[in-house]
Amino acid sequence: MRIALIKGDGIGVDVAEATMAIVEAALAKVGEQAPVYDEILSGAGYYKETGVDIEPGGEERAEAADAIFLGAIGLPSIRHKDGTEISPHLRLRDRFGLYAGVRPVKAYPNAPQRLADPRAAGIDLIILRESTEGLFYSAAAHNRSLVVNDDEVQDILRITRKTTTKLHDFAFNLARKRRERGKPGHLTCVDKANVFTSLAFFRKLFDEVKERHPDVPVGYNYVDAQALDLVRKPWEFDVMVTENMFGDILSDLAGGLVGGMGMAACAEIGDANGLFQPAHGSAPDIMGQDKANPLAAILSGALMLDYLAEKLERPVLADAADLINGAVEHGFEENALRPMEFGGDMGTKAVTNQLLSRISNRMPAKTSVSA
Ligand SMILES: NC(=O)c1ccc[n+]([C@@H]2O[C@H](COP(=O)([O-])OP(=O)(O)OC[C@H]3O[C@@H](n4cnc5c(N)ncnc54)[C@H](O)[C@@H]3O)[C@@H](O)[C@H]2O)c1
């Protein structure tokens, strides 16, 4: 199993290393060997040193791997001349057609609940963010904005039949898989079909694809109402499928509901490649201080193992993913995971070591990230 590993900038490096230690422990527990890593240098720090945002040949090597794992990329102090940041990961999404951005949001016991309503303890949903077009079609990394003159710039929101049909199919299949695992398996199309022709088209394609999945119950919501509902009654939603920019914003909002960005895992899946990363950035305000919560990255590592189980047709890898998810769930239940992000006493290494102990069932942990 070959993993292209891009640690990136800031806390990205720490959480990527923590995740690989956990993935290796889970694989060992199910009798599998550690992955072979192809580490690829990339990020704002690398750009500052070299003038390029990813090492030459890096994109091709990432493409050749079974999966790509990324820590976080970007530092606000390092920018291109036009003021935008270093973001080669947007190019990777584009190049590999990683259209399906899967962002699970789940409340864990003893983790902060930002809503007073006790039903918030049952939040368990997925935001499926289209990740290659929408308004991000014009992301600066792609150089597609129309700079009319010094007084006007236009960005394009692009919706295509090809990508959107694949996205909606993915969404229906995901909802069905969740129902098979005992979850509601309900799918909501989130758009702004009342105002934008492109998003009315997004909904029209949703209705076309719906015909092929009559077993999945569906709903519709405009994105502004969805933002309201995610605060008012998030427990009523299961899978939401939406345009790129809407998904970007809603998934941060939803991550906030269950604690913070340190819980926001993410998988970006295309026809042939999958990239896994926490949804958060490099967190320059806490970098180098062992304060980052590695759980978003670690849960993304579990998503990667689930993906590889299907891609490589090796169900044992899904068992390794279950081990990681179970260790997080039980760790919270027993109040043994107390990330600093939530006012707890555990930094990146302490959280990682606690999970390593749980996964390998040894106390104290034999494999550990050095303190
Ligand atoms: N996919 C990516 O690599 C990605 C995503 C978002 C932002 N960025 C980049 O990261 C840099 C910082 O961006 P930002 O500050 O807007 O977003 P951020 O996600 O890095 O941080 C937002 C806030 O959340 C906190 N936070 C984030 N992750 C955390 C974790 N694991 N544990 C504890 N606290 C955590 C930070 O301390 C900060 O207060 C920028 O350069 C931005 O472009 C990269």
C-alpha cells in the first residue's frame, strides 16, 4: 500500500505524523504491514525556500500512489503577488478530479456541544461538498478569474452535467450505505436554485439522478436556510450534497457545532484517486506548541483506510478503520481524550499516545510519539 504523504505547513506536519502512527498501529493490529510512504515536499514554507509550491514531479508521484494524505497547506504570511495564498492542493483536486468532498460531522460524548439543546448529542451527518468546480472553479490557483480592469474582477461559478451527475450518484450511494449502517440515510440537496441558473441546473440534475435511486428519501434546502437549520436542528439532517463554496462554509459551521476544526475530517474522492486531509488549515496561531487536536487528521486517516479497503478490495483495511473510529468514540466516552482545543489538558502527542494505547490495547503504549 503506497501513500503519498504531503505534510505541508504549520500543524499540518504534526497531525500528519500523528495520523500515520495511528494508521500503522491499526494496521499492525489487524495483521497488516505499514504503508510505504512517498513523502512529497509542498506548501508555503517550501514555496518560500524554492519559489515553487510542490516539488518537481510531486503531482505525478501523488497520482501514482494508492491514496494521498495531506496535513495542511498555507501560511498567511507567505503569499503570491496578487494577495492569494499558496494552495497547490486545489490544483491536485482539479488535476485528479476529486469531485466528492466527504465531510463527516459527529458529536462525541464529553466533547463540547455548542448547542444547549440535548438533541445536539445526536449530531451525526455528512456534508458532501463538490470540490472541483462551483465557485472554486475560479480559485486563484487556477488563474481563471476575469480581471476586467483595476476596478472590477469577476469569478465564475461553474456547474457541469458530468461532474454534478457523478456527485449526486455518489451522494445517493453514500446515503444508502449509511442506511445500511443503521443511520437515517436521508439526502438533502442544498443549493440556491431560486436565484442562480447554475444552481437551478444543479437541482435539475439532482432530480434526474434521483430517478435511479428511488429508495433514498430526499429533501431540498436553500443554502441560507440550511445555515439556519444547521444551528436550529442539525440532528434532522443526514447527508447534504452541495456546491463547492457552500460546502466549504457549511462544513466549518458544522465542525463548530461538534467542537471545532480539530474534529473536522475530510475525504476528497475522484474516479481514480483519493486525497485525505483534515478540513482545517495550518493554524499558525498554535503551530509548534503541541496544542493541535490531531483527531480531524486521524479520523481522515480512518476514511483513507475505508477507501483503500474498497479500492484495493481488502476488507481487512476497513477493520483497521473501525479500530480507529472505535478508539476515538470510546476514548471520548471514558473522558480519556481531552484535547486542548476544548480546554482539556492533552496536546497533540498526548491525544495520539492515548489512541495508540487503546488501539494496541497496551498501557502504557509501546509505540508512541516521543514527548
Ligand atoms: N486544506 C488546507 O490545507 C487549508 C484549509 C484551510 C486553511 N488553510 C490555510 O491555513 C492557514 C490558516 O488558516 P485559518 O486560520 O483560516 O484556518 P485554520 O483552520 O488553520 O485555523 C482556524 C482556527 O481553528 C484553530 N484550529 C484549526 N485546526 C485546529 C486543530 N487541529 N486543533 C486545534 N485548533 C485548531 C486554529 O488555531 C484557529 O484558531 C492559512 O494559510 C489558510 O490558507 C489551509
